[in-house]
Amino acid sequence: AATRVEVTGASVTGDGAFIRRVYAELIQLGRDEDLLELPAGPLEAHLAERGKFATAQQGGALTRDQSRHLELLARLYARRDRHGLAAQVFFALAERTGSADSTVSLDERAALLDLATRHAKTPGNNTNSSDQTTESDVDPAFVEQIEGKIKVLGFQRRLHATFTERSRDGLSADADRYASKASELERELRPLSDMYNDFAFPCDMWDVCLEMLHFSQYRDADGGVARGLWDS
């Protein structure tokens, strides 16, 4: 691979094709540390583009290669003390839909959300490509959003574990149905309403239903919904 001096020179002269070849070679060789020490401006743009960051932010599916580029982008931001941006990338990775060559387990999503939380709570520098630096405050709303997502994921992991266990213990017909439900829950992050209406309630998981109502602060004026679940 080219030296850091050569890459820096190429960055100044705008030799984008050469720089991209260097990035690709370093990534293929697994030389992450060498890659992340290169000038941040063009590297940031390259990783965001190759990682389809905009697609990930909308919960779209990413290939293994695209996910790898976004992981490097998050590490680049963290290394440059741009923790708010690192948190956004980790959050997008946690929300992405799995693809044919890149499944995302619920445990992996939980780990990514944990990283997003840690970086979102860490004050850092918002440094742009021209090296103009301003202090970036912690965004409480974003922190609250991530923490809420972690709690919702906790319900999803509990449902997944229950359906997986039932698929192993049930009769053949029920086992297939429970295995299908577990597979659905593994594919992507599900909204709380979906988990309540499509998974917990139809399968008589009344205790989980009650916890979901409490967490969502559901307005049950006469208490009829909660009483019905409790009596069940």
C-alpha cells in the first residue's frame, strides 16, 4: 500500500481514484489502524458512501461489505473525538435490516446500541474536514431515543428467547409456528406495537403484554385492558 505521505499528497492534489485504491487495499488486508490514521476528510466521505450511511439511517438492508465500511466510519469518528457522529453510525448499524450475506443477531444489535449510548453520552469535538473545531454538547433527546430503543429491544429478545424455547419443546405444528416467529423477530428491530399485536398477545404472553402496556404508558381509562390481561 502507499505510504501516509503519498496518500496525504494525493488528498491535496485531488487524486481520488488513487486514494480509493489505497483504502480498498488496506480494508481488504485488514489494516484498520493504518487506514484510520490517514487524513480524515476524504476517508470519511469514502466510508460513508461505500457504507450506504443514508440507507442505514432509514433502516435499510446492508451487505456485509457495506456494514464493514460503516463500522470503520464509526471508529474513525470515535478516534477523532466526534462521539456524537460515532453514536449515529452505531445506531444506524443497530437498526439496519439484515441481508442475504449479512444477518444481524439481536445480541449484536444490543452491543451496537450499547456503543451508541456510550458515545452519545460522551462530549466530543465536532470537527469538519477543514479542521475547524467546535465543542459539541451531548444531545439528551438522542440519548433518550437510544435508551428507549434498548428497552424495546429487551422485549424483542425476551420474545425471541421464548419462541425459540417453545419451538424446541412443542409439537411439530406448534414448533414450526414458534420457529417462524423467532425467525421473524431476528430479522429486524420491531416496533413495540408490532410485538404486542403480532407476537405477545396472540401467543397468550400476558405478563409480557402487561409490561409492554406499562412501558408504553398506555392510557387505559377504565383499566379494562390491563384487568383483562391480569385475569388471563
